[in-house]
Amino acid sequence: MRQIAVLPYRAESPAVDAPIRILLITSRGSKGRWVIPKGRPMNGLPPHASAAREAEEEAGVLGAACPTPIGSFRFRKRQKSGASMWTDVQVFPFAVTDELDSWEEQHERERRWFTLDEAAQAVEEEDLRALIRSFGPREFRRAALGLNLIETVADKTGVNAMFAWFQRLIPQQGNFFELFEQQAATLVAGADALARLLQGGPGTVDHVREIEEREHDADNITREVLQAVRRTFLTPFDRGAITSLIGTMDDAIDEMHMTAGAADLYDITEFEPEMRDMAAIIVDAARLTAEAMPLLRKIADNGVRLHELTERLVRMEGHADEIHAAGLKRIFREIGSRDPLQFMARQEMFKRLERVVDRFEDLANEIDGLVIDHS
């Protein structure tokens, strides 16, 4: 058997290293095991949309389901006849944006937010445990900080006082890593606001304003990085690589801002499912970026994980291209001849969303270049 599922998550704050929470629900029946929302694919719906529908029915949550799965797990499902059979479950990241007060199965299940470790311990399937543990930032900042070369030598030789004096004579390397991570946090906040905007309904003006504010934050961070590059003697990477990395992240939030601006300009309040799917990819791409930035502090040690993240970003961009083409084809068929102006407005929205995802692919290439240069 094959099933689809979502891994509902939210961050406790927009900070790049904010703890991730996972929503689990109890299974129906006397055992009441902790599980994630799942079910069989629904006819006429793509897998991630089917999984999102299960999340609404079983857990009472709404959000953005990324069309690119994060993995799968296998478990034995017992049939009414008493027989059991292996079931493969494809899992999609699901950024929760709203919790309903009432939903279809609220009297049959319990829902609860867990930390990553708690969620991994609560579920029974080993594959699902591993998938949950691999999902969040996993305290990368703490692992990435480490000791610098002078501190390491001083600790080994015992001449701490001399090296402390020597270190004060060395020009500072600036706070580039902190600024990279701050910029990633603006991407996460902007992507979340964009996903809420594309869900439609009330609050459009607030979501557009929030994205605009995040774009201003990104501009300020970019400006600070460029100033630091000019005044800093020693930089962790080549100056061109630093400016290109921060500039690419700034380009991504700029494209989000222009997407929101297009929705506001053309007064679009209802959005195609393909647009929402592309927004969900953007949400997950921003999350992966936030995971990647702290790893740059010790890039040689974290090259393998960084390559995994960039490979996923590139794969997501290819998936977004397919969704973009399918969406354009559908709106051309449905409204192209009937309402050319509306078609052009929605075509512009699709183009802007595609450019956001393209910037994340550019970012993946920038990170890969740093890994090659410093591994």
C-alpha cells in the first residue's frame, strides 16, 4: 500500500536557530499512538494536496504543503480482516499557519505540539523517527561556533595570556556569519507571509505590508554587510563571494516583495493552487537556507550536509518549474480567451513566483561554490 502524509511544523520565532515544533495526533482506536496526519491519495488531487487535506481533517490545521517530499517511512498497517501489510508513506513538509477551533475528527483524536526530540521519541516507526530528527536546525549554531585557531593553540600549549595579547593585535573578521543568519531569518519570515498571502481571503493588506517590512530589513542587512566588507581587513571568505551570497539572499526577498506587489496592484485575492504550491516550495527553501547559514561557520566540517541542502534546493527549483508550466497552461485554457487582462495579471504572478524560486537555486550555487573553495 501507499499513503501520503504531512509533517506539520512551526518555528517558535523567526530567528535562524529558533526551535522547531512538530504537531502530532493520536491514532483512532484504543491504543491512541502518536502519528502524523496521513491517508491514501485522493483522486484528482496531487499527493501533497491530498496530504494537506488529511491535515485539515485529522489535525485541524491549515498551512503550506511543500510539493517536494522530504522522505518516506514504512510501517505495517493492520486490516479489518486481521491481516497486516507493509505501507509506504511519502511525507511532505507542512508549514502550519492556522489552527482550527473545530474540525472533522476533533472528537476522535488528540493533537499536541512537541519538540523535535519529543516528537521523534513519541512515534513508533524507526524511519519516521529518523526523518523527524533530521528535519530541524538541530542546534547547528552551537556546533558551528567552535573555537578559532588561536584559542585552540592556546588551550593546547597553555600560553593563554600570550595568545590573548596576540589575538588583540589581529584585525577583526567582522560579524559576517551573524549577518548571513539574520538575512536567512528575513527570508523565512518573508516566505511565511507570502504563503499566508497566497492562501487568499482577508488580511491581504497586512501580509503585503509584512513582506514589505521584511524587504526593508533585508536591505539594511545587505547594506551592513557591504560596509563591513569595505572596512574589514580579514574576511572569512573572498570578498566577492560574501557580497554575492548576501546579494542573492537580498534578491530572493526582493522577488517576494514584487510578487506581493503584483497581487496588490492587480487586486488579486484568490490564487490558483499552483501558486500556493510554489509558495509552499518557497517556504521550505527558506527553511533550508536558515539551516545552511550557521553551517558556513565551519564550512570544511559541514560540507557534506551543505551539499545535501543545496541538492534539495536545486531539486525543488526543478519541481517548481513543472508546477509553473502546468499552472500557466491551465489558466490560459480557462481564462486566456475569455479574460485576457486577468490572464496577464495571473501570468505576472506566476512569473514572479518562479523568480523567487530561481533565486534560491542561485543561492544553492553560491553555497556550493563556497564549499568547493573551502573544503
